[in-house]
Amino acid sequence: MIRDMREDDSVSVLSIYKEAIEEGESTFTVTLPPWPAFNNAHLPYLRFVYEEDGHVLGWIAVSRVYGAPAYDGYLEESIYVAKKARGRGVGKALIEHLIEESEKMGIWTLYGCIFKKNIASISLHEKAGFRIIGERRKSARDKFGVWLDTVLVERRSPLF
């Protein structure tokens, strides 16, 4: 079941994020932010969790790409799935739900920045209609000090 993310999901959401940070395969973040910082980094709408048998198995949320009002319909998405739930369609369900709900709100473009080595995430996004728009070589160092390339993806809604 996909539903809106609530504050009482904070432990589960941050646990999934912590898992990703520790793996070092999908985020440049090196320390887990406290919930207030996480909460402030994402918009208060278009935040969803995938829940199964009372357990949150993944989450997706959006943030602003640019601060100017002209870009209000252009948002960056972040998606994370618990290791134990990967390969089960959780990410697919979350991203499809985000697309549907974002279009209802007039969002014309969803954008993402993915580690080039994260083939599974790139594939997930491409299957959901995102296209690769570029690559950043040696974007930043990961938590191990290794320079990583990132792939930029976006999905332009056909409705706008």
C-alpha cells in the first residue's frame, strides 16, 4: 500500500535512509540527518511511503531544484527502498505513484541525480519514463573518498 508519509514514519524512513548511507551506493550524504533536517529538506507534499504488513519498505519525496517561482513545477525526487524489499516492485510502485500525483498538482518535470554505478536506479527511472539528460563526471567524493560520476535524469509530463 502506498500512502502519504507521516511524521510517525520518521524512524522507518530514516532507517531506510541510514541503510543507503551505510552502503554508500546511492547518496553522497555521510551522516544520517535528524528528522527535523530531513523534514525541512523535502517539500511537505508529494511524500509517500510503501507500507506492507505495517512495515515501511520504501519512500519517495521531492525537493525544490531552484528557488525561483518560475520553477515551481520542476522538482527533484529522492527514492529509497529497504534492502530487504529490493527487486519486489516497491520502487516501481512508488515512482509511478509520484508521477500520477505530481501531475495532478501541475508538476511538469521530475528530476533526479543518480550515481552512475547505480544501474538498478537508472533502469527504474528509465522504465518510468525518465530520460538521461546528462552526466556529471567526478561530481563529488563518496564517504570513502572516491570520486563518483552521476547521471542526471528527468521526466517531462506529457500533460504540459
